[in-house]
Amino acid sequence: MEIYAVPIRHPISRAAYEKLLQLPGKAKREKIERYRRWKDAHFSLVADLLVRLKIKERTHLENHRILFATNEYGKPVLASEADARAAKIHFNVSHSGEWIACAISDTPVGIDIERMDPSIDLSIARNFFSHPEYGHIERCGTRHEKVSLFYDYWTLKESFVKAVGKGLSIPFDSFAIRMDGGHIRVQTAEPGVFRFKTYDFRDGYKLAVCAAGDRVDFPSRIIELEMEDVVRKALEELA
């Protein structure tokens, strides 16, 4: 598994943006063009290009042969007509604040990054989390500790439903994340075995990854890339 993070701090030059916009498929390009905020469009475009670059590194496929689709729940996946070399590649992306996070794995994977809001209404946990999770948050001493734990649970739960591939069609209160002595596990009716890892990323952010399988080789660190490097490489290798 590989995990990448890319900051989006400023717009791509107009000339480069127009060239990059030709690299995703038609449906993706039209979706990007519908965004009203430049940052939302950049998140979507740069995430797509990053996934394409990493798939090309693994498979040596030309860009036009890297085809995406969505499963019945809307999760982006490699299309069934993609080359057999790409059949075992799984990916997932997330963004929050100014960061894109991306996981590339040999098994189904989900990733979530969240910029923490210190003023968040913690009653959300009572309404959406399982009773043990909400109770754990309530037992924390300080407001800061409660907020930190809330986002631990949120990113872990989000990464789980994304790894399963069903997204928010799985209610957050229908399963429970258990954090016991540094070991993270899930109590769920969903079939399969899932492993989790959280990362100390940046101040004010939480990041969690979930992957299917009994043995998951989580990386020890996140690889940070600059947006300019992704743009340059995409223009060189995908165009």
C-alpha cells in the first residue's frame, strides 16, 4: 500500500489547467467543469491525475487505457474493461481543508482525512455513532480531548464504509469501532476482515485508512507531494 497527500494552496495556471482537463475521461471532465469553486475543481482534477499516475507507474498502461467507473454505491473503481494488469489495483481518495489524501492498495481500501473544527457540535456523535463510541467520547476529560477523539472515530468510520464500498448507505451507528490499547477493530455485520491505521499527519487534521484483508501492509509514513510536481508529471507522462 502507498498513501499520498497533496496540498492545494493556489490555482494551477490557466494554460496548464486547460491541458490537464483533457486527461481525464469525458464524464469526469464534465463533472469538474460543473464545479463553481476553483478549489473543488482542483481537488477533483488533481486527485484523478494522481491516481492515474500511480496506476501507470504500476502497470505501464497508457492514459487512454486507464478507465474508471463507479460501483452500485457510487465508489470510483477501475472499469472492468481496464487492462488485466490493473485488475488488482484498488484506490480511494479524500480531501479536506487544503489537502488531498490518496491510498493505492492491492485490496479494497478506504481513506479519510478531516480538518478538525474545534467548535463542532459533539451531539452529532450521539445521533450518528454507536453507543460505545459516544460513551467513550463523553468520558474524555477536556473539550479538546473530546474533539480529537470524535475525529478519530469519524475518520475511522468513514474509511471503513469506503473500504467496504457502500459509503453512507451503511449507517454510522450500525457498526462500532473499538480502540483497545492501540489496536483498532470493527464490530460489524458486513462480511470480511478489515484492518485500520491512523496517522499523525498535520496539526489540526486527522487521517485514517481501512483495508480489507487479514494481513495488510500499511506504510509507516505518508508520502507528501507538491501539486506542482503532480501537474508537471501528469503533463509529461499522461498527455
